[in-house]
Amino acid sequence: MTLSRKFHIVFVQRTSSQLDVPFYSELSRLSNGSICLCYLNEEGIYRTQMDPELGVVPDFGLRYDFPVFHYSPSSLKKLLVSLRQNRPQLLVLMDLNRRMRIRLALCAWRAGIPVILRSDNNRVMSHARTGVALWLERFAWRSLFDGLAPVSPLTSEYYGAKDTDEIWPFPYMTDARRYGRNPEWPSMRIQLRDQLGFKRDQFVFLAVAKFSRRENPLGILRAFSYALERADGIGLILIGAGPMEREVRAWHESHVRQNAVLPGYIPYQGLERYFSASDAFVHLPEEGCWEASPQDALVAELGLICSSRTGVGLHFLTGDLREFLVNYDDPEEAGQAMIKLLELRGQMPSGLRGHGGKPGKNTRYKRLQVYGGRKCSGCFCDPQ
């Protein structure tokens, strides 16, 4: 398949993404259809392979209302020929391996096509480079690309990109129409809480995690168990699936069955209902370059407790909110952060009021709760 006509911007990426497709759709609408997306993979424009961290084939519910093309790696030359013939005004390379990126960047350079790199790399990665290796990575980027499309300022910092002319911000998208507070939220909240067995005034934590070592679902359960022993009456919704599911469900059954609910795998397009039913979000992965779900939680105006090994946590939980940025492998610290959030909310159970919890509003909790509406504006796309 070749590009059917000339496009102003061509995006090339390997895997389909529920975060990026809505952005492309909106950009296509705003540009009168002058952009297109090219997938460079074996499986096509929809996910057909199992996510090893999830244990299922993800159901993204993607709808393409803009031009989409598919090329297999073996037909890379056809894509290169199409690019040289059509000469778009900008080529954006996404999650491709190094060899593919270099070949496409060199092709664009020879054809006089500006090319930029979209990346979420930053210092929290386990494979983050330092010293000479980092210098070489930065040199390679500046030699091959005309600009950087960073997911966050952490990515710009990692690549040493400072000139605004070479930075094209391309953050992960949160649809504010779905995750922002809206007139349907109160009824959704009541309905889902009744369905899950939570009281309407109960403080409920939400976690969305792949049941894998990296995303640390047992750490979330252990932190909740610690908080539950000191704040009876709180609840937890832990959404997810994956290779650790049997171990996670066994721990849940023997420790927190009465207060925590495990709904299993929920497709992305249905997650907003669970955000509406919750008061705070907990995310404790061993590593995450950015992590989109905590960003969704901020847009939903939930409180947030996040691992210090996530880009979203490092970027947003600053100043006096750093106490909600915790070590992923310390469930006691995370559990204490849960209790602090309850104290700030003024909803501590009566047995803990003597520890500093007071009824009523608290300005620091309010800061955390509305972070999504104020400071997140530079790191999510509101398509309205």
C-alpha cells in the first residue's frame, strides 16, 4: 500500500495506541484531513497480539476517521519510496526500533523532508543512559532529526533539548470530555458504587495496573492493607489482569477481601466510570517513563499517590505534594500516604481523628485534587 496523496504531516509508528489515535483524529479535523498515520508492523492497524504484561489482547475500541496505511517491515522500501514521492512537510517517527528510525530519518534527510522524533525517554528508565553513552545518544538525535516531540519536559531534559524551535510537545492525551467532571458523574458514581458494594460516602482508592512485576499490583494491595489497619472503612478498586493474577487474587482473598474489589480487565473505553466512583488514585510501578492513568486521575480531579519511578509523578507531585511521591517497594510508606490523603480530605474515620484529621476542607488536599484541572494543562490534550 502506498500513500494515496500528498499529506502535510505523516506519522509513522509501530503499535496502535488508544492514547494517540484520538489526537490524530482531532488533528485531522483541524487540518482538513492533511495528516495520515502509517503503521510499520506485522499485525496491522489493530492489536492482534497478546500484551505479555496484561495476558489478553487489549481492546482499545479504536475508530479511524482519518487516513491510515499499513506497511510490514519487509515492505519498508515501499514506504520509503512513498515518502520520497509525496514529500510531506513533516515526518514524525514514533515507537520504532533504532534501525527503522535511522533508515527513515536518512531517507527524509535525502529527500529534504523535516523529521522529528517522538519519545518518552527520561531519567527514570531502568535503561536510561548517563555520561558518554547519554552524550552519544544526544549527538545521534541532533544529527538525524530536526526536532524532538517530547511526551513531557522530562524527555526534553533527557535529550538536552532547550531551544523552543526544536521542541514540538506531543504529550499523551487525556480526553477531558470523558475524564473531566461532567453532569453524568454523580449518577455514574452512585450506580457503580452500589454495584460494587461501596457506601456512597466511603473513601475509595482506585488503581489500574497490569498484573505484572513492573506494575506492582501486590505492592498496591499491601499498601492498602497497611492503611486499612489504621483507617477502617476505606475501599479499593484494583482493575487489571496479567500473569500475576492468581497470586494477586490469592493475596486479596486472604487479606483485604471485604474492602477491596478486583473487577478484572476493563477495556480502556470503559475506565472513566471507575474514576467517577473513586476519590483517589494509587500507582506504584517499578518504572514508568510517563504512565497515562495517573494523568487521567489528575484530569478527573482525584487525589494521587504515585511511585517516584514514574515521569508523571516526578513532574506533578512537587513541593509539599512530594509526600505523595513514594518508593514503589515500600508498602508502608505508600500506606502512610493513603492515610495522609484521608487526613487532608477531612474524612478520617472517628478512631483516627486524634491523629490530626479534621472535618471540612483542606487547602493542600484541594491543591492535589484540582491538579488535573490546572497544572496538567501542558501535558494532556483537551479536544474540546
